[in-house]
Amino acid sequence: MKLHDLKPAAGSHRERKRIGRDVWFDGAWHERSDTRIAPGEATTLARAWTAGRTAEATAARIAIEVHPDAYYEQFYADKLAGALAPAQRALYEQALRRAKGSHYTAEQRDVLIAP
């Protein structure tokens, strides 16, 4: 059986870990969190599968999704949640679509799990 033929195990789920800096501006810059990886450093992701039939899993799919305009996505969404003139709303909607369209998968691989 090839890795691409495998199906998700019952009870498995998608887990996301954000690597980045979460900031906001209200006249001054504030930082909520900073999970960036420093130059020359590394990070390790580990997961113990216990729910459902996940103990029977033979592979895990690992993907790195990049959202280069994540800050602006939130900024535009926040603006769109408020009252805006129609022309202004159209511009923010266009900007939000463009920011969301910048997502890409930098790496994806299926990794065999040793028994």
C-alpha cells in the first residue's frame, strides 16, 4: 500500500500549531505572543495518538502552511466587522480576499510511524 492511498484513522484529527508573532495596534503596538523560531534554532513537534483507532495509524501527514498576510487578514476582518461606507467596505473585502489568497503550502509529507 502506498502512503497516498491511506485514509484518516477513526478518531484522528487535524492539529495546528502557529509559528509567528501576534501583534495589534491601537495607537501603539502590542504583542500577544511570539512563537517564531530564532535563526539557527529548531522546533520539534510530537504527538501521542490515543483517541479512537489512532493507535493503529501507520503514517502521519505533516504540512507547513504559510499565511504571509495573517496580520492583515485579521486587520481587514476587524474593519469589516464595523460600520463602513459601501465603497470602503468593497475595498476592505477585496483586500481580505487578496490576503487570504496568499496562503500556500511550503512543505507536505507523509511520515511512516514505526510500530
